[in-house]
Amino acid sequence: MTRTGDRASGVRSQTPGRPVARAGCDLATVLADAAQMLHTPETMSEVLDRLVRTACTAIPGVEYAGVSIARRDGIETVAATDSLVHQVDHLQYELGEGPCLDAITHHTTTVVADMRHERRWPRFAPRAAELGVLSQMGIEVFREGSKVCGLNLYASRVGAFDDSTEHAAALFAVHAALALDKTVTVTNLTHALQTRQTIGEAVGIVMCRYTVDEQSAFRYLTRVSQHSNVKLRDVAQAIVNEINTTAGESRTLPDTV
């Protein structure tokens, strides 16, 4: 698709119905609504999806948004509002340069006003402009050990992001970090409770099978975990699964508890 004026040929037009914040919006109201949306209890994938969609509404000038997470083993885009985001993000990862990587590496907000004249990333900038991205912003959301989360914002027009965009993005990143932290905490707690329940079931199975007390049954599971180099929760899950699939049949647990 071709845009008019100073927009480069090939820039994608705004998708009908895509929410884009306008500079005249009441930022406090928009961010308050965004905060309410982000902090609604959901799964991690749902929170990430809502995060990028809300970014297009809460941050002035944004047409497309994505979230990248960098770990020791690499970086990936875990949520995006459009396939264009995946294209541009992958290009940065492939070339090893771009606003997203700079924001994550240098812990700072990185802004591009006109990708066609950008010189900081000589390989990435021309190809991003060809894809239709003329303005871009990368901002760090949170950093935890070797894991870094970044918010990537894109627009198809020159100069889409100004001071108000950067201010709104910084505030939005705070809400996003809190929402993600809350979701991770809830997810970890849920997983911990499920693990505890599974271990408890496995302990009960061993107690019943070998007529031993709870401590002896737990020590048995611990020894199996250590000797097999398998996590305790996985040992417990295997025992529970075996009972569920071989109910009424002869068991294959070791004789010694």
C-alpha cells in the first residue's frame, strides 16, 4: 500500500478500528483506564496480549506495539499487535542492531523520528523503512537478573513520537511492569500450590503402599529425586500418573522405603 505526502511507498495504512491514542487525549484518564485493564487477573499470555493492545490506545502516536523478552539464550517477541511487529523485531534480532536492542542493552528509551534518515543502525534502518516503519521507540519495562523485557512501539509516519509519547510510554511501562510482576507472582504461587498438592498425593500413595509414616514416605521421594537427578515434583507427578493409569494393577515402585 502507498501513503501520500512524506510517507515512503510501501508503508502500511492504518487498519480500520485499530486504536491509536491522540495527543489531545487526557493522558491521566487514558493511563488510568489502561492500568485498570492491565491489572485484571489473567494468564501471562493474556496479559501480554492486552499490554500491547492497550499500548496502542494509551500512548500517543502508536500504531503497532510488541513486547520482547531477552534471556541468556536469546531474544524473542512474545506479544504483538500485528505481523509487521514480528517482521521488524526479527530483523533487529537477525542483524543485531536497532532501537529495541539498544533500549534493552543500555537501559534507556531509544527513539527514531525518521527511519529513512537514521544513521545509528545502518543495516536495520533502511530495511525497516522499506517495511513501512518510519518512527520507532524502544523502552525497557523491567529487568530481573538475566531477563529483560522491552516494549517496542511503531508508527508509519515521520515524527510520530514526541515528548508526550515518551512521557506516556514511561508511565505505561511502570503499569506494565507491575502487571507482569503480579501475573508472574500469581502464576508462581499457583504452580507452587499445584506442586505441593502433587507431592502430597505422592506421599500418600507411598504411605499406603508401604505402610510407612509421612516422613518416611517423603524421604523416599527425596532419595528417588536425588538418585535419578529428577526434580522432586516430577518424581511425585510420575507416581501420581502411574496410579491413575494403572489403578488396580501391580505397582512397580522400589521395595525399599
